[in-house]
Amino acid sequence: MAWVSLLIAGLFEIVWAYFMKQSHGFTRLWPSVATIAFMGVSFALLAHAMKSLPMGTAYVIWTGIGAVGAFVVGVVLLGEGLSWMRVLAAVLVVSGLVLFRLAPGGEAH
């Protein structure tokens, strides 16, 4: 269950990052409210996952999901630039996440 919570927390991180962009520096009310609400859910799910997962593993995977997801959302929904170097960077982040998950000491306890 901790891994499911962590995955969902990472997905909510992507959502709050999107709304933060839409808030224009917290100058627009409803995107700002959505940012804070989705942050709260994301942090709560991360905290739940950390009850049984090592902190380093949980935090790295949470931020990695958010980083790569925000990159994809930026390109697909916001028209941000796409280059082979940016794609390679995202692939390297995902590779690191997989290695972190497979490394000894990364499992729930």
C-alpha cells in the first residue's frame, strides 16, 4: 500500500505543479487554491508512504515522478520546448528512479 500511496502522491505533485504555473506566482485565486489543496494531498500521501518506506527512497521517487511528470505536462499541455537533451535528461531521471527502487535497502520495512 505504501508504494501505491507514493505513486499517487507523485501524480498529485504533477497536478499541483501545473496549477502553480497557472497561478502566475499566486496572483490568480483559484489556481492558487488548487495548488495548495493538491500540495496538501500530495504531502499527506508522501507522509503515509514514509511510514513504511525509507525516507530517501520515498522522497527521491516522489520528486522524480513529479519532475518527469511536470516535464511531460509542460511539453504536452503548455507547449514547452522539446529537445533530445531534455528527453535524455528525463530518461536519466527515470533510470535513476528504477535503480533506486531496485537497490538494496529501498524496500518497505
